[in-house]
Amino acid sequence: MRYLLICGLLFAIALVTWLLAGKRLVSVLDRLTLVGVDHPDMKRVISEGGDLELGGKHLDLMDPAFARVAEISLSSSGRVVLESGGRRFPLGPGHSIPHIGGVPKFEFTQDPGDEVLFTVEQSRLAWPTPFETNFMTGYSPSRKRNVYLRLRWIKPSGAKLELLWKTEQSYYQRDGWLPPRIERVTDGLIHINIRDSGTRDP
């Protein structure tokens, strides 16, 4: 009897912990292992109003506090450069695209010899959301998981750019897993690193 009581108590503690701290536990597990779900094509990259369109996915350059942490510009010589924290990374040749709203928009490609990898990964586990309520529709997700979008851009010289976005994907009993809201990233750009990026824009 005592054994059953102890097992029941441990199960109750584990269940309450999972309900209250599931999101945090999943995020910790994400540091160890993720599931790769997509490897979008990078042949065509577009910047519009300082945001990026990679493989058909729209991503801004704002952190979770909604502060812009990087800027992308097109020089008069037709070179696209990303700048962050005083460091600059040359992306490649580009050209302007007409835009009705007057917002700067341009398309660019990588330089010959560049190694560019854009991947989409997700959590192996999903956490329950029993306390989440949508007062507008009354229809709330039963669980969620993290989705990560990672861009690695390496130059033949060894210069390297790393960008990592994080968002959430919701599961509904009626509709299943909905597409992650990549257009407006929930958590934003959580990591940016530019290494050996002293190259000047010609």
C-alpha cells in the first residue's frame, strides 16, 4: 500500500510539474536535440523594409523585446550587406525591385563559393497548455512546441554569419498542428553572430 501511495504521489508531482513548467522543460531539451523538418531553397532571397524572405518564409530582424538588432542595405555598387552591433557581413550582389508602397525592396544572391544553409527544426516534445484561453473565439490550443529557423552563411575567407529565430506552433483538437506564425515571429531573432566580418562594402 505504501508503495502505491509513493508511486501515486510521484506521478502527481510529475504531472503538476509538466503542466506548470512544460514549456521550460521542452526548451531545455531543445538545447540537446531537435527534429529537422525543412531545408528551404535559398536560390532567391528578398529583403523588404529591412526584413527577410528566405525560402518563402518571412522573417524580421527584431529580438524578443521587439528591438531591431540588424539592418540590411543595398549599396550604390549593388552589394547587399547585413550590419549588427557595428559589424558588417557582405551577403552578395543584389538589385532593387519596384514596390508600390515605396518601402525599400531588393533581391540578392550569394557570392560564388559561399556556403549557405537555411534549416527549420522543431521540438521533439510538445508541452500542454491547459490554462491558455482565447476570449475572442473560445478556441485554444491544447499543446504547443517550439520551431527554430537557422541561417548559416559562410564565406570562402572564413567569415561567418549565424542567425537563429524562434517561434511557437500550436495544436488544436479540431485542426491539428497549425503552421507556425513565421510572418511575425513569436519570440523573434534570439541569436545573431558575425565572425571575421571586417570586409568593407565595395
